[in-house]
Amino acid sequence: MLKFLKSGLLATAVLAVPVAAHAADVADGEKVFRKCAACHSVGEGAKSRVGPHLNDLFGRQAGTVDGFKYSAAMVAAGESGISWDEQTLTQYLVKPRDFVKGSRMAFAGLRKSADVANVIEYLKTFDEKMASSLGSAEAEMEEAEVETAMADKPALAADMPLPEHDGAFKLGRAATEDEVAAWDMDIRPDGVGLPVGSGTVADGEVLYTDNCAVCHGDFGEAVGRWPVLAGGQDTLTDDRPEKTIGSYWPYLSTVYDYVRRAMPFGNARSLSDDDVYAITAYLLYLNDIVEDEEFELSNENFTDIHLPNEENFIPDDREQEAHYADKSEPCMTDCKPDPVGITMRARVLDVTPDSEEENTGGAID
Amino acid sequence: MSKKTKETMDGAAASRRRFLQAGIAGGAALATAGAARAAGDPVITEVQDWNRYLGDGVDAAPYGMPSEFESHVVRRDVPWLTADPVSSINFTPLHELDGIITPNGLCFERHHGGTAIIDPADHRLMINGLVDTPLVFTMQDLMRFPRENRVYFLECAANSGMEWRGAQLNGCQFTHGMVHCVVYTGVPLKYLLEEAGVKTSGKWVLAEGADAAAMTRSIPIEKALDDCLVAFKMNGEALRAEQGYPVRLVVPGWEGNMWVKWLRRLEVGDEPWAQREETSKYTDLLANGKARRHTWLMDVKSVITTPSPQAPITHGRGQTVISGLAWSGNGRIKRVDVSLDGGRNWHEARVDGPSLSKALHRFYYDFQWDGSDMLIQSRAMDEAGFIQPTKNELRAARGENSIYHNNGIQTWHVKADGAVENVEVS
């Protein structure tokens, strides 16, 4: 039985250096196999677990590993003549339940065809017959490794280059400008980070209606319990304040930053920078901070706009509260008049998830 | 209601039913039955199945799970709190746990865009901004830095947030369950920042997650260089996916939201970024309409975990254990007091187990219950001298709209039948 073909330094070298995709099939397949490893094992001493072991799979009739309890469907598939080869595996792994209707394998399938090809390549390395013909595959692999190794990185630990930076541990590598640009998308109140671009209230209305209104409501008033985005001005001292962009948020930069990074919910990063300017302009409009539908927000005029509640944020001064400022020993006896009374019970406002049970005869009531 | 929620709730209801049956009434029934059966308790006098037939072999569970009799010990959510389970919260079942360490599978969850599933081979951590060399680390790189092991509590700033307007939720899982405490293995954040070389103008660090919320928080550089960790293990094993696998930030003693999960980027800057989670959220609105920002520290706090509404006293009067948790973002807990009469008189509780800075502390108060009504409370003091305030003191200082940082003293009303209710007292 062949062991893992690659490990340790070789694998690392291969990972670290971008290599031609085809040379790394087995290594990539090994990664894909992590999705299978919860249920299947391969290699020396592999046993059937949630799924059957996958050694010597090629040419094997479906549903025939001794001692594994297959679904009737899988056994029937095998009896009808299905055995495992590149083609049947490809079909099965893309949509397990379509290929074998009633298969018990609780796995949705692999979406990328490269993943399928790679995992099959990986499974071949645990197949005795394939291995004998694989003399060739193995040789190929070794060749690929040698090629990779020769192309760029030597395989010996002592020869591995260290990154060129001043860090004490010499770990990590320098980030490229493109990489930093791809991830560094935060925007500060002073406008640092704003991309070049613009968008109007009118454009924003269309985008908002299409992408945001299902949850946040046509006017930012929210549907159901999704967050409210507009209104609530002058409610901050009420019993039930409504905290929105217009009534509470200190900075417009947060709106742009947050919408661009996290909205629409479930489809983040799908809007262009101009779209986000337009939507931000529309949110200003919904909050009566701009009133002109022709208003265009851009990186040029962005920091001219101030949200109404900016001045009302203060530093953390909890330590000055009376109960914290007083550091004397706490009272231990007769600290309150006798007897202490109950002023409120949870039952009155009972919102506990399983309170239904309580109300239907629990001893707690 | 989603299917999952329904199941959670059915599970909760079933377990509640079970312990109600085992209440004092149940206990009494057993006792009578026992007395009547002169021959003795059948689980002793008769040979039981588990005493005769073989159990599972060693391979039955490659990853072991709790006993089937503990199936009610689960995280639970309050579906009405949030619009969607993907941006929601569930709660640690504190009333079922003891000691100071929370099992990984029971650590409460709070995420804003669902649990990101990330293959560690595809995970990168970038450091950029005001540094000498912007760097990218793989997980393997991170594992090559010197590591530390530290026990810390993590509390959501909104823990007990539903109780500002008065007693609401009947269960310490729901009133206090947004806290957990595990041992983290990770690399001091300082090492990573120093590897990139922080410029002298660098005063703040922005931490960013790789999830669909791309969660971000600004952290002052003093804290970042002090005790923060970039952790990849909790309680000895890899982080759970819902806790940020493969790597999360640990910001000891400070609010849970800052402990960015699925940590992918650290940016050094000279000003805070005023991200959504430090403006719209995690700012504390006061009665006068002003809002405190940068309220990072979690104040001294404690709660009695048993007895509590989900864990009534089922054994009748006599020897009784009160057990609870205390913690403070300022450091160690110096003392915990327990009151049985709603805060009139206090008794020093016994803190048992390790007393570690910014970790949960376990306390006990062992006493003879005479079977009468009690209003039980706990009050913690930390090594910095802060004393846990009452809820009314907090309301007097802040009003009722703060949402966050409610560390007020909790009162449970223990009734003569052993049932327990969440109440507020005069």
C-alpha cells in the first residue's frame, strides 16, 4: 500500500510556490479529501467509518466493502453493474444523490470540477492496481516534485530561504500591494480610505429598492425585526429610543464602510464603489440629511457631511459613577430595612423561550 | 419559526419536563416508594442491564460525546431577540456547568454573518498600515511563533442586556449565558506586530474577520501590545468553527465583540476607525441622550448558577449548595459574598479552584436550608477594589437604555417548593 506521497517540506514547498495546476493534483486532492475524511478513511489500516473505506476503489463494484452497511440503493447500483472508475466517480461526487438515488451519503457533492478530478487522483494513490500502473503516476508525481523543487525551492530545511524583513522571528512574507488593496477597505471618519467614485440619491433609490428594501423597508423603516435605518430623530431620551443612521450614528464614513463590507446581508461585497456612494446618498435622503434627489455624494464632498448626533458621544467614564467611586468596604449586616420586598418578577414579562411549557402546568408557576 | 429553532425549543421543553418531574414532588414520590419497598432500592437489589451486558468497544465514538443522559445540556437561543439566526446569539447553559472551564461545544455563539467555514490551508493573516513591512502569515507561520497558554473569560457586552428594564428572562442561561471561559493557546499579538515593525505613529490596531460580516474593531495599541493573543486552540483542541476556526483574537477582560473571529487582518493606524460595531453598536446610550463610546472593559460581575430558574432545588430542606460564577475584566476576584435575604445580610462565599486574572472564578456557599422562601444574591469584588453594583445603582447612573454592560447584582427568588424565579427587589 502506498503511503501519502507527499508530506513535510516537499508539500510545503509545493504550497508556497505557485505551481502549474496539473502538477499538484494529488496534493490538491488531499486537501479536497478533508471534506470526505469526516466519514471515509484511506491508507494503511483504513477502516469503514460513517462511510466505507476507500482503498482499492478502482474497478470495485459499488456497495461491496465487507461488513459495511450500505443503503439498499447503493447495493442495487452495484448489482446493476456500476463499478467505480473515473467516470462513475465523477458523476457520483458531483451529485451523489442524483447518481445513486437513495444513497445514504450525506454529502451535497463537490462543486468544482477540478476538486473532483483532484480527489480522484488522490484516491488512486491508495489503489493497489492503480499503483502498479501508477508506478507511472508516482513517477509523474515525483517528477513534478523534482521539477517544482528544482524550479524554485530546494527541499532541504537548511536551504529554505528566510523572508527578507526585519522581524525577529523571520516569519511570514511581505504582502503585495494588490493583496493589501484587496483587503484594506476600511474608511475613517476623516475620509481616509474612501475610494474615488460617486453616486446620486436617485441612483441610490433604485439600488436600495432592489437590494435592501426587502429587509430594511422601502423607507428604511424595516420589515419585521430587521434593523431600522432611518427616522427616530429626537427619540434618544425616550423610553424606547430608535437608534438609526439619522438619529444615532456619529459618522457617515461608517455607513459607507459597513454597507461596502457587509451588505446586502448574504451577498456582501457585491456592490461597486459607485453603488455604495449612491446607496449612502439615498440613506442620507431617507434620514432627511439631504433633501435633493439630484444630490451626488462622492469622495470629494464626503467629509463635508456631518451626521446630527456626532457631538453626543462621550468617553468611557464609568469609573466616576457613585457606586464605583466609593471604594469603601461593602456593608455585611442589616444593609436594608427588613423585610426586603419583591418589586418585579420575570413572570410578569415572561419571555423565556420555553415559558409555554411553564404555563401549561409546570410546577414553577 | 425555523425548523432548527423549533427543535431547540422542543428540546428545551422536553428537558424542562424531565426536571419538573424530578422536582421536589418527584423526589418525595421516590422517597415514599423507597420506604414502601422494604426490600430496598431496585437499582441496587435487581441486576441492571448495564451490569450484565457488554457496552460499546473503544471505537464506538472516535470523537466522544457527553452521556445521553446529558442531552438537555445544550446552548439555547431566544428566537425573538434577533431577526435572523445567522446574525444571532445563543447562550451557555451555565446552570448545568461547574468549575471554571466551559466545554467547547457549550460556549455561547454570537456571529453577525453566520459561521464562516475556512480551510486553514486557505487562511491568511495580513498585517498592514503603519508598519515597516506589511506581512502575510499562513497558519503554519503562526504556529512557528512562541506560544502561550492562558485562561480567560469572554463575555458579550450585551450579556444581561435584556434585564435593564427589569427582570425578564427566567433562567440564568438567558440572563447571564453570554459568557464562557476556556484555556487559549496562541501567539502574543505583540510578536506579530513587532515582526512587521510598528511605526511610532501607530496608536491603534484594527482587527478584521474573514466572515461574511468582515467584523472589525479598533483596539488601542497599548492593549494590543499588552496581553492580547492570536489564538488557534481552545481547551487544547482547535478552535470550534463557531468560535473563529482557524484563528481568533483574544482581548482579555474586554467585551467579546472585540475578540474578532476568523481573524484575517490587523491594520495599524493613528486614529480609531469608528466602525459599525463601535458606533451604532457597543456604545452605551445614557438617560440624557449622550452615549459612551469605547466602553471596552467588562466590569466586575457574578451570578448564582444553581439554584436558578432552570435548576430548582429538588431535594427539600437541609444541606444545600449554592454555586456560582464571578469575573472581572480588571483582574482577579478578591471576594464573593452571598445573601439569602435579598441583600440585607451577606456571608462570605468560598472561591474554589484556580483564581486567574480575567478568568471565571467558581464560588460556593454551603448551608442548611430551612425550607423557607429565600431571595438569593451574589456580590463580587475584584482586586482593583471594584464592587459589583446593584441593578438600581446602575439604572440611577445610566438609565435603562444602555443595552450593554449590565453587571448588576442578580436576585433569584427560591420558593418553599424549591422553584426559582428571576425577580427584582427593593
